[in-house]
Amino acid sequence: MWTRIRAVMRKELIHIFRDARTLAVVIVLPVLMLILYGYAINLDVRHLRTAILDEDKTSASREFIRSLQHNEYFDVVQYLERPGQIDALFAYGGAKLVFVIPRGFGRDVASGKTPQVQALIDGSDSTTATIAQSYVSGFIQTVSIDYVRRYATRAGLPAERLAVPIDFQPRVWYNPEMKSTHFIVPGLIAVILMQISALLTSLTIVRERERGTIEQLVVSPVMPHELMIGKIVPYVIIAYVDVLLVLVSGRLLFGVPLKGSVVLLLVHSAVFLFASMGIGLLISVLARTQLVAFIAAMLGTMLPSVLLSGFMFPISAMPPALQYLTYLIPARYFIVILRGIFLKGVGPEVLWKPALSLIVFGLVAIVLSARRFQKRL
């Protein structure tokens, strides 16, 4: 058995290394995709286009505006004269955020009362709106505390005796700086490897059929399951090079911390490659042409990996039907593994369930491929 598997592996490796251009694409493409996606997809919203409607026009309101101008998250692009301008400003996208400083703002600051400020946010982009809301909350809290301290100094009172308008004490675990790259890059690694590995093996059997060499495999003594294993192992080895490249690139280019075990990460990566390549192999057995296999591999891995794996959108926020569908996406489990190892530093006692799911995926895909592949013309 192992002699026949090694023979198939040797044959497949010869095919791979004869096609130098494809091999180069396989090696370079993952790093290129990581760089492009990593820089293009960024949930850290800075320099929000901001407008100000100052109805108070006092030194206190001007000081508030100066504080706003020195904050990197807001770019003051326009000063409004009346509330009726806000609708038109949002309508043509002139600003994403409008601060309204009402009359009496300066009087409240001088008397030690809680000053009021209204923040109007363009909600057409829900992601940006949610992030902008958190930025506004943090900024208002900082300014409010500064006002309280200064009033206490002028009045000769201890600041701790004055009520702080909002007692907001956030604590963020695993990603205290809330850098979106720390959240996105591990998910990107799973998405990229899913696409590349499935694409690699999706062309193996169908290529033999198109080139007319399938007859040699049919008349050979190689059993279907031996053929499937022999086909998949060389690509797992090559894809492992991609794993190392994207892991190193993610660490060096984006500074994503690796709190867990490197060995554990590599072991689970092998399990994921086994599962995703099994799916590619099944596509190759079912498809009749390389073009069909290529399209099926891209559509069957890219869209589900991006949309249904928890990479960009939380699974808990999806409709129940889609939540059940996500259990059929191998990238879902690998993203849990990657973020657990990268950001939380967890061990096998936490990751064994998603790892077991990936093993089941791989075994089912290979068994179905072997059963579907009939040794007859």
C-alpha cells in the first residue's frame, strides 16, 4: 500500500515542479493576498469627517472645539450656522459626524453643572457609525473629566467630591489597544489558506481526465483511497510553506502578537490543510473540466470563508439558518483556533473541539472522493 502511495506522490511532485510558473504563483500569492487584504481591510476609523454647530459661541465652546481639533479620530471639515444644514450635509456625504454645542454650554461649565453636547452620526455605514459612537463616548468622557477638575481648582474644592458626568471605565481583554489588524489578520490567514489549498487540489483529478492520463490511473493497481492520499500529501507539504509565509508576514508586517505555542499553531494548521484540501479533492473528482473545478473551488471557498466564517461578521448576529450553515465552513473552526492561539494563548484543552471538527471534515471529504472516483472509463 505505502509503496503505491509513494509512487503516486512522486508522480504528482514531478508534475508540480515541472510547472514552475504555477509553483511560483502558489508561493507568492498567499503573501500578496495577505498584504493587500491586511492593508485594505481596516476597521480602525480615523480622521472622521466632522462638522460642528456651535450655538453657544463662548470661550468654553471654542475650547471644546480646540480639543476636538487635536484629536486624531476627528477631522473638522465644516462649521454650520443652523440645524437645517445637517440633513443636506449628511445627504451628500460631506461629514459622518456633527457635534451640536447648545446654548448655555459655557454657563454650565462655569457653574460646575454637567454640560450637554449632542453628537449626530451618519448611520448609513453601520460599522463606521458604531466605531464613531465609541470614539465620541471616549472623547466626551475625557473632556468632561477635564472640566470637572478645572472647576474644582477654581472653586477650591477637591475634585473627588464633584460628580463626574459619566463614570466609564472600560477594560478590554486580549486586544487592549483595539487594533483591528490583531482581529483581522488571523482571520485573513484562514481565508487565504482555505482558498489556496482548495484551489491546489481541485485541479488534480480533473487535470488527469483532461490530459488523457486518467486511463493510466484506472489500469494501475492503486486503490482509490490510496490515490486520494497520494494526491493530497504533496500539496499539503507545499501549502505548509504558504502557512509559514503568511504566519511570518502577519507577525512582521502587522505586528500581530503570538501569545500561544508555535508548535501548536503548526499542528493545527496541518489539520486545517488536510480538511480544506480534502474539499478541493472532492471538487476535482466531481468536476468534468479544470475551468469548472476552478470556479467551484473559488466560489465554494472564498465567499463562505469571508461571509460565513466569523472572519468579518459575528456569527451570533446572523439569522439562525445561516448560523447552522456556518458549521459546514472549515474556516470557521480554524479562525477560532488562530485567534485563540494568537491573541489568547490558549492550549489544546480549548482547541480540541474545532480541531476534531476539521479532522472529521477531512476524513469525510477524502472518503467521499474515494467512493466517487470509480476506476473505470
